[in-house]
Amino acid sequence: MCGNSMNDDATNDTGADTLGSVEKAFLILEQLKTVERAGVSDLSKELALPKSTVHIYLQTFRKLGFVVQKNNDYSLSYRFLEYGGRIRNRSKLYQVAKLEVDQLAMDTGEVANLGIEEDGQRILLYKAGGRDAIHDNAPIGEYTHMHWTALGKAMLAEFPRSRVESIVETHGLPKANEHTITDRDTLFAELEQIRDRGYSVEDQERRQGVLTIGTPIMDRSTDEVISAISVSGPKSRLDESEMFEELVSAVKQAANVIELRYTHY
């Protein structure tokens, strides 16, 4: 093996069945995603990598069109949007649910969200804002812990207990703020309540002042959960009893329509 830094990373130090060079590449991309824009020195310091190594990766990304360079700073390119857009547009769920999410946002005036689970995390697949919507700038494609959100909890409630245990074991129950569930028994008790009543509530568990109502979307041919839909808004407005019940009904109705469309698509 030659002494080139890229080749030295052919396998990682742990002997795991992965490529260290690929892991470093994605560490740099993840950091650029977090900070939006950075130079070689900043990335080198933050990731504890030699400047020469960071520079080689960045120039490779730039040549392939995955980062753009402006003066001495680098940022992710819109090439990633093409990849995500193509993946989402191939989704049967997205095809049948998009219009219903738009309609839910229009009918309620709030933010309507569509989420799926992948590798034990909730992914925001699509969202739409109504006339009274207060946006939180959460990007499409955002990954979060399942137990932080109404979308995630609605799906967890329909998973077998063994699968939920596995997700908790892998990702833990970290808190977003003081309202987040961080206790395993408390989580399982809430999931049981969600199954009984048919909807989940995210009561400031991720964002202060925000209340979200969600419900699962089931594949009626297999009786398995495939997604979840929710409505988010200010707790001060959504928590009013009459408004709350109307939103629960609206979210459940939207899920019902999506399930029917999914079954007959």
C-alpha cells in the first residue's frame, strides 16, 4: 500500500467492514451541512483532520459537483437536492399523500407534515403551510429522533415492541428540551395510549410553544404502519379544547384518505 493519505484510509482503525476514506468524506459533508459554509482550516480543526486531507476531499467534491467554492469557503451544492427529489418522487406514498397534506394545511390553516421512518429515525418527507402557519424552517428530508415528534411517536405506537426496543437501544432517548420523554417506561406507556386513542401528541417535546397532533398511516393490505401525518401550530391556539378536537378529526380523516389512495394506487 502506498503512502497516499486517501489510500491509507482503505479500512478504518476498528477493523469494521467499512472504508475509512468514505467515512471521512461523509464527516466533511455532514459538517458542511451543519455549518452551511466553511473553509479548509475550520473543517480541519473541527474534524481533527490534516488540512491537506480536507483540501483533497473538498477539491474532489467540487470537481464532482457536490460542493461549490466561493473564495476560500465551501458549501454543499444543489446536486443533493436532485438526489433527494428523485428518491421522493419515486415514492408511492409521496405520490398519493402530497395533495392530501396540502389540503390538510389549507383546511386547518396550520402546518401539515408527512413523515416516514428509516433506520430508527423520523424523516420529514413533505410539509405544507396553511394561512395561519408558523414555520420552524425544518427542511424537507430532516432526520430526528422518533420520540421527539408526533410523527415519530405515531409510527412507534404501531411497531412491534421488539422493534421499538431495538430503536431505543440503538438511538437512545436523548432530550431536545425539558419536555422530551427520556424514560423508557414513560415512552412505552405513552405509546400504549396512542394506540388506544388513535393519535399522538407532541406537546413542546421538541420545540418550545409548539403542539403537534399526529396519526399513523397504515397499509391496509398488510396492516403495517408505513407513515404518519400531523398538524403543527402554536400550543396557545391548538390546545383549546374545541380546536384540538377539530384538528384530531382532520388529521385522522386525512390519514384515512391517504390509506385508501395508497391501497388502490
